[in-house]
Amino acid sequence: MRVNIPDLKGGIPQTRRFAHPNSMKAFKDIDLRGKHKEIYNLCFQKDMPLTDREIKDLLGYSDMNSVRPRISELIDFGFLKETGKIKDYVTRKTVRLVKAVQKPEIQLNLFK
């Protein structure tokens, strides 16, 4: 008998696939603060697709892990959206492009 073993080459599944609806609602009901707000405001002001590295550089951080998890969380909860892919100028790997979702209720919460 053959046993199906899941293929985890892509790593552990991302939270966006398994986020509980109550968690998503609670996150949307709070105001963005800290890095979340900083990243969203940058993307909103630039109004163009940006890579994680460009966001990191524009905000003055030295490590990609300073922004990458926050960007993924903002995508998961609908504040940013992936708009395409491009080759990273440093690693030469294909990376995501993200852009701010312009929802009036999001903008009101952020600029209080």
C-alpha cells in the first residue's frame, strides 16, 4: 500500500491560506501601527508596484526580514495586493511586486 506524503518543497503553507475568519475581521478592525502603517503609507504614496527590496531601501532598513513578513501580512488582510513579478536586481530571482489597495475605509483608519 502506498502512502501519500505531502510535498513540502515550497515550505510550510502560508498563513493566508489558513487564517481564521475571526482573526481576519479583528485585524481589519484595528488601525495599522508601526511597520504595517509605514509600509502601507509608502506604497500608497508611491502609487506604483514595488518589490520588497525597494520598500526596504526606501524605508531605510538594512535587512529584508524587517519588511518582508509585514508585507505578507498586509497582503493577507487586503491592504496590499500582488500585481506582478520582476527579476530582483540583486539576487536575479523572480520576486513579487506589490501595490496599495485603495479602499476609502482603509485610508480613513490610517490618517486619523
